[in-house]
Amino acid sequence: MHKNHDVIVIGGGSAGYAAARTARDAGADVAIVDQGPLGGLCILRGCMPTKAILRSAEVAALLRRAKEFGLSPVSAQADLSAIVDRKDRLVREFADYRIEQLHDPRLTLYQSRAVFRSPHEITVGDTVLSAGSFILATGSRPSEVPIPGLAQAGYFTSDSILDLRAQPGSLIILGGGAVALELGQFFARLGTKVTILQRGRTLLSEMDEDVGRALEAALIDEGIEVVTGAQLLRVTHEATGKIVWVMKDGRERSYVGEEILQALGRRPNIEGLRLDLAEVTVDGGRVVVDGAMRTSQAHIYAVGDVNNVTPIVHLAIQQGEIAAYNAVHADQPGKTIDHRLDTEVVFTDPQVAVLGLNEARAKAEGTPCLTASYPFADHGKALCLGATHGFVKLLCAPQTGEILGAQIVGPEAGELIHELIAVMYYHGTAADLLRMPHYHPTLAEIVTYPAESIVERLSA
């Protein structure tokens, strides 16, 4: 059997559905091919389940601080199985809604695996599909890292640990990125002894060093053992537990835990697609794309985790929308993605939110900028909340004071960053932040302090 569509989207997650919806609304005949389970990473194994369980840990941590706020001590005994039940209920609701969207009668859904036969045809089960354009949105899965002995000892990934119902007494986490830190703090707050082993000099090593240092201090205060500059050597499994051996400061050290979480990143899902037959260029396991989301084949696009450009959901959705627009309007000048407002949030406590340019990239690119920061430990509302870790930092253009980037480590950083996104969207300045009214006492008014410092230096 052979069928033809205008646009075929392979993968029905956040990026894929955004692409399908955009192409459909532009009048195209659109098919989605997804072998399931339907819902996508964000809903099934990423953003939503992790935020659901993190909320339980936040409540537990606050209850343990009851005496600090003048309340009688409270015993908050964690029930990991009940937490997972709550997570599963929420995820099912989110997934059901996405599945309903995928079954839109204006879309054709093929619940099967897609395999390219040529640049213009794929097989889906017993059916051959052709299209004017294809959009790859097959997502990612946890990386497989060749650490001697790790597979034999056994380990969890960020996917599999979300279903764990028996709380481990101790947990060693390999990696110091967002997923490692969110899950590490979650288990620590439930009472698990957590050790984080990070190869880089700081946690969140792709961000500015002061961001990682501030978060590290907060996690250590909570009793989490953080080991940076640790090169992973091997893993052994003995009666005492699973032992991770590392090289740190020129000598071997070992760390023992009941379980291991391997959180060393994710890799694009491209196995079995036969991108070689599609004649699509793949580099280092990722599908290579340009700013218009086109691959080496002008009619084939790749969006979301499969291109490994920015593994952030709202950016994956933007990529899907841009690819779909370009696919449907191939005869017009294409749209490209603008990375000026790229934002990332890490949902630890304190939260981390970064926007636009950072100091490391500014230095590498030779971009001049003024920076100023202010600590939450000296901010009234943060003191009232008992949330004093972290800071807010602004990066501004040296002549105009236009905001080029920002970093926040602190309470509700993921919410606070949105004021700065809005100001940056309109190319606003530090002076604009000062002129805008900020209610007192709020966390939001902390951004006015580094803004004031920048303005004083501009006028000096």
C-alpha cells in the first residue's frame, strides 16, 4: 500500500506535535508517525513527572524547617510509592490530553515505526508513505557511557528511576547537570544519602562558574556530598554496595552507594530510522541542521532533542513551528530561530534560571558587557522567606545599558526570569528596570539593585 501526504512528522512529542499543528493550520495534509508510547519525553519521562515529584520533596524540606519558623517540629516521613502514584496520575492526565490532540481528525496518525527507504519515502509497517517534506522529531534517550563495570553493577537512568518505589538508603549520582541535581536533591530530601560525582570544575559546568558554585553551596548545606573534578574510572560491586572509583586531585578515590544514577546526558533517537538511505548528514550521533531547521536534505527538517541544539521544551516547540512553516512555505524566504532569548531553568532549590548571554560566552566571543549582581542574603523578602542562597546577575551593553543576559540562582528563579525575558524581548535597558514599578516587599524587586549599579556606571 502506498499513501502520500504534504508533510510527514516522525515523532509526536512536544516538537513533533507543534510542527504537525502548525503545518495543519497552514492547510497542509499532515501525518504523524509515532511508534509509542504516545505523549513524548516532556510528559512521560521529563518535565512533568520530575516537577511532580520535586514538589513532594519541597514540602518535606519545608516541614522539616518548621521550628525555624516558630512552629512545632513535624515528622515528614516520605512514602516514595505514594509519591510515584501521584506522579503517575498527573502524567496520565497530561498524556491523555496529548493523545487526544494526536487523534485530531485533521491529522493522520500512524502508530508504527518509521524507516526511510529513500529521501522521499518511508515505510510504516506494511505501508509506504511519501511526502513533499519530512520533519524528524524522534527525541532522545539516556546516553550509554562506557564506564568499566557500570553495566555489571547495575544502574538507574533518569527514565527508569522515576518508577522506583523502594527508597534507597544511599545513591551515587554520575553527572552534575540539571537532571542529576534535581533528582539528587529529591532523593536527599526524602532521606537518602546522596553523593554527586561531577567531572567538571563546577556543577552545571556549561553555565557561568558563580552559578554552579552558589548551587553547590546550597546542596552541601542540605547534606549532599558534592565532588567536582572527578574523572570516572570504573565501578565495582561488592557486599558493601556499589563502588564508584574516580581520579581526583591526582589520586584514586572511591565512593560507596546502594544504588547508582547515571545522569550523564541524553543522545538523539536515530537508530533504525535509516537516515543513511535518506541521505541526511549525521555528526556525532546528532542530526545536523541549519537555522531554518533543515537537514542536509532541503525537504527534511529535524527539531527538538534529535538535533541536540537546545534540549529545552519551549525551544523544541519553537523549532517545530519554524520547521513546519518552512516546509509549507518552501517557495518563500524561510524563518530561522533566534537564540537571543534562549532560557534554561533548573528546578533545584534554590532554582537556577539563565537567559541570553553569559559571561563565559561574552568573553569567548569578545562581546563587551557590564555585569552587576546582588545576593538574596541581603534582600528583605528572601530573608522573610528564609531563602537566602544565591544571587541575581545582569549583563548589559556598556554604552546603552541594554540587557544582554541574566542569571538568577535563588527562590522562584524560574518565575523571576520572565520579567527579564519580557524586558529583553523589547530590547529594554537597566534604566528601564529601574523606571518600572516593583512592589515592595517582593522577590522581583531584587532585579532593581544590579540594574541600579549598571546605571550608575553608565552615567559615571
